[in-house]
Amino acid sequence: MNRIKAQWAYNFYRSDKPIPYEEVEDHGDAVDLIDLPSDIQKELLAVMPQFFITTPDPEHIEYEIVSSESEFVLPVLQPLTEIEQINKRLFGIKVPEFKIAACKNAFKTPFGKVKFTYPCLKRRDSELTIYAYMKFPNHLDQFIINELQGCFDLASKAANEVAVEAFHSGKGSPIERVIKAVPATIETFKSTFIHCVVNAESWKIIENDVVYGVDFDHTRLTDWY
């Protein structure tokens, strides 16, 4: 199953005490509760229910597995000169992240429109990726590049299998399980890659020019909403 969903609910007010005032739009004419005299603040707070929030269970929030065959592109911070770099997604998920923030709503009260501050749940969507990379001089002969590419693909396949198994057998939230899968993924990729390339005749000549490994990327897909 590539997509897991869980239901969660979050509430702003105690369900056993109704909100006494009508919620209204703030067109710049609402006064913040804290700007009112203290006696009026106390009077309003005495009748308003307590604000509270229920957050999702971090171990059961939704996530979506990203296909390892889908393109993975890192943001280019600085163009590489005379160096070729290839990246390969080994494992990735799209997952929501949550935080509790302070929100405000305006209500129509006997003292006019008043803004109350309460805790609210904010969410943003992110993509977490474990990926393999390889850098090499772009002046290498094509047959050498083909050898490197073959070993890179072989190591990526082995590392992908380990990453998938580590994620599904791990404990914790989806984000924690991805991060915990990184060490075993690195070890498998590197050992498989080096075992492959040492059998290539060209490896002794180019081994100091080739950089390879596994890294982790956290991309924010949306702002908090």
C-alpha cells in the first residue's frame, strides 16, 4: 500500500460549553481582547469556553510513498564545472508536518467586535527523500561512465530494498522512520557500489576522482496553513 491515511480532528473550543457570541469577519474594526480594560476582559473570558486543541497521533498520520522511479532533482546552489553529478531517489514519502500556533478570531460581543487568541493546528506538506549521488569528471570516456552508471544502478537497487524494509519495520512517526532508515541505506549502497566497481579495470585509475554516497533531503512543498 503506497498511501496510508488516518483521521484526526482538532477543536478550538470545549464541546460541553457553547460559544456565547457569534463569530464575525474582522474588517479592521475588531478590538483585541488584551487591549480592552481588565474588568471587561475578565467578564468576556468568564463566559467564553476554554480554548483547546487535539493534535494528530504522530505515529498514525497520513503519508504517501513516492516512487523511487520518479525524478529527483536537487536545487542547484552553485553550478558544477567539469563535474557530472547524478542523483537517484532511494526512498521518499510525502507527509504532513504539524505545529501549534496562535490564531485569532473575531466575535460579536456586548462590547463590540472582539478578537480572541486561541491555539490552532497548522500544517505544511513536505517531501522527505533518501537519495544516492555520484560525482565524476565529465571528460571520462563513455565506457567508463557506463561502468560507473551500472554499479550506481546496482547499488541503488540494493539500497532501495533496505530503505523500504527499514521504513516499514521501524517504529515512530513516518518522519522518524525515514531518518532511522538512513544509516542502513548508506551502508548497503556504499558496500554494493564498491564491490561492483573494484572489478572494473578502470577503477584504479579513476577512484580518486569519483565521489559517491547517500544523503537525505527535506523539501517543503507548502507553507504553513
